[in-house]
Amino acid sequence: MIAIKQYTLFISLFLFTAAVSFAQRDPLLKPERGTVLFQEYVDKEQQRALKSDGKEDKLFTVSDNEEINFFVTNALIKKVNQLQYKIEKDSTIGGQAKVRYVRGLEYILKDLNANWRSKRFAVTSLPAILNAYDVCMEQDKKGLTIENIINNLQYDVGRPVVYSKAFDNNAGYISSRNILIRKYCILYPDQTFLMLKQHYSFKENPDIPFVDSLIIMAGYLYPRQLYDYASASNKLSAIIKKIDDPLIQAVLKMATSSGNGQLYFPFLDNIVKGKLTITDIDAVRNDSIQYYKLLVKTHLDYVSRAVNKDTARGFADLEQMLEKKAAEVFVNTINGLHEAPDGVRFRIIQSLNAQELYYLAVLTDGIIYTSSYVRGVYPLMMSRMGNRGDSLLKSVWFDKYRKFIKMAAGYNTLSNFLASFPNKENANDLMRAFVGNLEKSEGLEDGVDVADSYASIEETMKPLSDDMLANVRLNHRRNISQNNKKGIEVYNILEKLFLSADSTKNIDLTKELGIPPVYTVPYSSLANDSGRVIMQVFFYGEKSDMGIFNDFVSMYKNANWKMTANDKWVSFHSIKGRPVSIYANRALPQEGGEDEKAQKELCEYLVKNKIYPTVTIHRGHSYTAPYTIAQMAASSKIVFLGSCGGYHLIHDVLAKAPDAHIIASKQIGRTVINRPFFRILTEKARNGNNIDWIPFWKEFKREANVPEFDDYIPPYKNLGAIFIKAYKIAMGETGSEPVVAGSK
């Protein structure tokens, strides 16, 4: 305690003497007529700095560390005053040099004041900056270069000195600027090309002697940036074209090719290594199927190298292109032909081998329809591999195997897949690996896949789900013993999610994880303060939508409901049971935007009257779903997307209503499914029931028992979204936008 008081007293004494020193410069120091104005400019910048922290205490507070604040304040006041005095009293230099050195101090302090808060000026380096400035002045006065001094400084220290304008005429000025560019590019390699472009955008800036080395360094680290800058037409691109390096030249050929250079880029590493040529790619790039085959072949090569710790350049670009072609060429085609005979629908994938079909599946998760996968891709893939799941995974080096297992679970093919292993223990090992070492995964995608798979496995493969839970607990204990925070939280969340899938366990996820319940929407969360449940239905104006609207209205023309209407929208209010109100815009013609006007009027009415829906229903085609999401209330607790492929919009819904339970189809939206859902939901609300999704879903299936029903995903199978939300809360990352596995 005594030491702290003595230190505080020392600080106080220092600040007092410093303030006096600052306010009353040495009376013997009388600036010359030519420098007096510039000395005053320096004084003003000192005052600005002292006030810039928002405190009137004559202390430049730049951190929570008192010692750092002490030394920075000392430099700002005492060291600057000393340099002012030194320059003014130096009889060995003329008036112009004095002005230049004083103005250099002013520019350093201006730089400080303009940039220290944004961290573009390393304020804690101020003492070192001023000391370096002093040393450079001594060199400059002697007519010696400052180059060696700058070369030995850190970038953040050297930059304010060189750009103070005090040494623009020094023999080492140009080389010092080049040194700073090199230091900056080494510190921030991802900014190299931007830095060089800015440098060469000024005609008066001379060439950088080591520019080739900087370009090669950045090019190997960021080949995509190299491609972008090489394809431009400016001085930097001209320099790039002259560099004799295999990678630089390979990227240059792509960037300046007459065709689409982006098609070459995924093969960059193999082109550089001489395994592929531009000519090889030209032979297939106009054949979408053959181009896809070459992508897969190259991807497998890159994966095998990655297993041996040899990461190919452009690996991410290859996977991005592979995903794009898998969707555009194949999956969109077979999805679009969902009503065609299988022989027609799956004709396009008949030439693909097992590995090519595997990547077709795992890279289109969330896009591929259930029937496209179950009736087309999966059986063909297995037959091409001799119905050996173990051989399939080995042939792809177990790449993305968690994603594949998650999909197999969701599409109810996991049991068939595991049964294809001749050795049952190998299948058990695979599932143990599926759950294990998630703390080592980059990001959360692997954990999301495990979470998403469990609901399906628990329903259809009870012994396997028990093993998964046991393995999660085992990994949880292991991470506790290793004190791995990420692993502890990942496995704790998974255990709680798994247990909540069993209605007999009575797991309260809200209490355990601080998130809304997954398997239940309490009636209390649907009802407003007056006890009324508000629902909103969005209709659109195609001819088929008008028929659906009329059918909807007929559902509620009974003794339980009272209808009110105007020319834009209708509403139904329960007259028996608990209070429930349903608002729906009329399905007016799209011509002239009549349906849009009706939706807008209804939304404005609800907002004006402080009516906040907790249930949102979308009844329209897939291309209109984004309009519903844009207008839906953030208060929504249940969201039903009754259009084709609504499952792909889960991320957008959660961004608008983070606590929403979402029901959507991976494939085709059907009126025969949508109608009973809404009828069951409204009846439960009218009777004051909680929405317990597992029994709800069984009742729902009994009434909507058509083949497409299995494409509708209940909220409790969207565990990946809940997993991410719980993880962010556990790790103190709240406030981030909700994320869904596979979203972009």
C-alpha cells in the first residue's frame, strides 16, 4: 500500500512539474522570428493531444496501464520541449533547417492526434519515435544518410519519422521509404498488393528495388489477389508480367487468357508443379461434366497431400468451384426434374463415378432434394462402389465424412450405409470418430453436423444414439481433464441437446444453456400480455395462390371463429377457447403489385395498433419467400415456410427472428401438407396448449401422410442452429448474428 501511494505521489509530482514546464517554457528560449510561429504550432498539437483523451488532468491517458501513460505523457511534454529547445539553440544549423526540424515535430504530433485512437499511430511508441527523430536529426545535420537508422527501427516507430517531412532531402530518404514499404508488407502480407498499387499510382514515386520479391512473397500466400492485380492494366500489373517465377507466370496466363480465367484457377498448384497444363484444362472446360470430373480428380489429389501436411495453393478456390459446379450442373438439374421419370431425371449423373457422386452430395447439403439424394445419388454412388461404405470413405481419404454422415442420418440412409461395412467394429469406429475430437476442428461446422444428425439418429437408430451420447460424455470428461475450454463447451452443449431429444429426461435447455427450448414452444411465449396469440399469414397473387387463399378462408368459417374483412386483408378471431387472432392479406393479383400493397397495409395496421405476431406463415412460391421474411415480425416464435426449398432460408429467418422455431421443406411444398399444419397449430393455440414438437409432428404426419412429408424438417431437427447459438453464449460471443450450418 505504501509503495502504491509513493508511486501515485511520484506521478502527481511529475504531472505538476511537467505542466509547469509545458505552460512556462524556459524564459531564456526566445524563438527566432522564422521559427516562432512553428514552435507555437507544436505547442498547440501538444495541447490537443492532452485533451484528446477527454480528460482535463494534463495526463495523456492512452491505456489502462498507469506506467505506460506516464512514459507517453513524459515524451509528449518533456521530450518534445527538449527537442524544441535543442533545435532553437543549435547554432550549427541555419534558419531553414530549424524550421524543417520544428515542422517535423509538428507533423509527428499531428499524425499522433489524427490516428492514435484508430490505432494507425502506435501511441505507446511515442518515446521511441521521438528518440529516433532526435538521432535522425543528428545524422541529417552531418549530411549523413538516415537509412541505417530506419532499417533498425520497427515499422510503427520508423513511419512517423520518415513521413515527418523533416528528412525529405536526406540522401537516404527514398531508400528509407522503401524500407518502410518492405517492413509493412512483411507485417501485413495480405495488404502487399494494395500497398504496391498505391505506391505506383503516383508517377513521381520511384521503383522499389526489391518489388519482385514482395510480389512473389504475396503471390504465393494470396494467389487470388495476384490474379486480380495481374489482370488489371496499370504499372503494377506491368511489373508482375516481367517476373520470372513459375507461380507468377501461371497466374498471369490465367489472368490474361482469352477465356474465363477463373476456370483455370482451381488447378493452380498442379499447373505450377507441371502436373497439369492450360491446354489440359482447355480440353475440358467447355464440357461441364468433364470439367467437373477434373475438379474432383484434382481435389482428391489435394486432399491426399493435405493428409501428409502438404496444402496445395488454391485448395479453397478448387472447393468453391467444385461446390458451384456440383449445384449448377447436376443438382439443380435433377431437383428441377422431380416430376420426371427416374430414367430422365438422373440421366445426367450416370457417367459419374462413386467419388464424383460423393462430392456431388456433400457439397450440396441443404440444396439437394431428398428424392434426388435417396432415389438417385446415394444408390448410384453405393452401387459404383460395390455397396461398400468403408471403401467409399477410404477412396476420398475420409474427406468431409462428418458432413456425409449428417446427411445420411437426415435422409435415413445411415443405417444402410453402416450395414455395408463388412466389419461392424469399423462402423463403430467411424461413429466414434464422428463424435470425437471436435475441439480440434477449425470453426464449428463439424460440431454442427454432429448436432444436426442426432435428432434423426435418435428417432430411427436408438442403439446408435445411445452410443453417441456415451461418446459425447467420454469426450467431455477428456476435455475437462485437459482443461480445453472449447472442447468442454462443445461437448457440454451436445450432451444437453442429446438429452433434450428424450422427452423422459425433462431437460430444460433454457436453464441449462441459456437458450429457448428446442422441443417445445410454451403457450406463454406465443400469447401477448393480454393473453392473445397473434398469427400472420402472407399470401401472394398468382392464380394458384388465390385458390389457396379461398381454401384458407373456408377453414375458419365455423362456430369457433369470427371473421372480419376489408378489401386488402381478412382476420379471424376465436370465439371459443383461448383468444387467438389470425391476420392474412388477400391474394390479390400480382399485376400492378396489388398483393404487395395488401401486405404492406396489413403490416402497417399491425404495427400502428401494436399487434405483434408470434406465428408467421408463408403461403407462396419459393421466389416470394424472401419477401415474407423481410416483412415478418421479429417477435415471431414459430415460422412456417410453405414453399419449395424453404429449408435453405433458415439462416435468413433466424437473422430476423433469432428465437424462431422454423418448419420448412427441403424439397416440394404441398398444400395437402401445409393445410393440416396450420389447422393443428391454430387448434392447439385455441386450446391453450404448449407446442410439443415430437407429438405434434406425429399428429401432423397422420393428417398429411404423403411422400413429400418427410421433406418437411421439424424445428427439433435444426439442432445445428441451436448448437451455434449456445456455443456463442457459452464463449461470451453473444451479439453475433445467428448462423446456420452450411450458410454463406
